Amino acid sequence: MEPSQEIQGIIPDVVAMLEAGVHFGHEKSKRNPRMEQFIYMHRSKVAIIDLNHTREGLINAAQFAHDLAKKPSAQILFVGTKRQARAIVRKYAEAAGMPYITKRWLGGTLTNFTTILKSIEKLQELKRTEGSKVSTTLTKKERAVHKKEVERLEGVLEGLRNVRSLPDAIFVVGAHDERIAVREAVRMKIPVIGIADTNSDPKLVTRPIPANDDAIRSLELITSVIAKAIATARGKELTV
């Protein structure tokens, strides 16, 4: 597809992707056969991703995110629970004004969304109680229990606290590692944008981006493009 002018301006060139290590896949023994079309060669048993495919996938994904974000109410849920992805996902999701999950994907987050909503409502009620006169009538032990429950829910819900409906799409920073989230999205017919390393199944991802999902610089580069695409659609400048 031919990208819009806004998207053309945020897509990194092949040199930038090389420097970020975007082209390094997994060992040949871990390769998913469906990723074969995106592999350029193998070097010392390690798959080398064809960056022409990466660029094409990134353009498609960024354009999709951009077009979706033009709708003011649209939300794209950022998901990255791997240690090296957490800070990156949180930073760019917050900068783009999008919800996110970085600690742990709770089974049923999408397929049993009403339970998540109940937890969000419970947290809001507890927070309201904290700042009301009711809190002054609680015993020391009750206040401690109350505080502990607030902290637990804030930790569990993390970047979902302001969510009121299912996301319009999800962006997974690693389709293989976040495969439970991907499967839930597929089941709920929610589009998936995702970094697809050589061990993942790209057929499950609506907009796959063939790329290294382990290297911090690779994750940062690709996540920043998706966040910029969203910010651009809403006439904002991404500041991180």
C-alpha cells in the first residue's frame, strides 16, 4: 500500500533498522514455518529478517494505527509484558494517550471484559472513599486493608484504569510472547498489530511487523513509530 505523507515522514530507513538490530531473528531451530517468507537468510544458524518486509509491514501497521486513531474515541491497547519491553510500552502508550498492559496479561482481559470493568469500578469506588469523610470513620486496621486493596488493584489494572470499553485494536510487542492476548483478540474479532519475530505465527496478526522482538533498540524503534502514527492522527507531537 502507498503510505500517506504523515506516515512516510515517521518510517525509519533500512540503515536505522540495521543499527537497531531489527533484522536479527531467532535460531533456525525455533523458526515458525509461516515466517519463512520474511527471512532473507540464515547466518550461524540465526535467521536474518528481510528488512524490506519489515519496512513494508511497519508502513502497513503505522497507516492502520493512524487511520484508526483519527476517530477521537478509538483506543489501541499496547501490550508488552517481557522485561525489556515494559518501560518502552508504558512510555510510548502514555505519550500517545493509549491504554497499556506491561505487568501480566490477565486471562479474559478481552473475552471476559465485564470482569475487568467491575475491577475498574471497584478501584474508583475505593479511591472515592479515600478522599471522603467515610475514611475518617475507619479503624487503623480497616484503613490498612483499604490501602492494600487499592495498591493491588492499581497494580493489576495498571494502564487500564481509564478504559470503559473493549479496545478497537491491540498492539503487541512480541506476537509469540503475547500469544494469549493475540488469541483473545482474534476470538473477539479485534485487529492485532504486532511485532512478529521468526518464532511467531504471523497468520494470527492482522498487521504483522517482521522484526526482532528481544533487542531493546528494535522494540523502541518500532513502538515509537506506532505511537507517532497515533499522535500524528490526532494532531499532536509525541514527546517522550
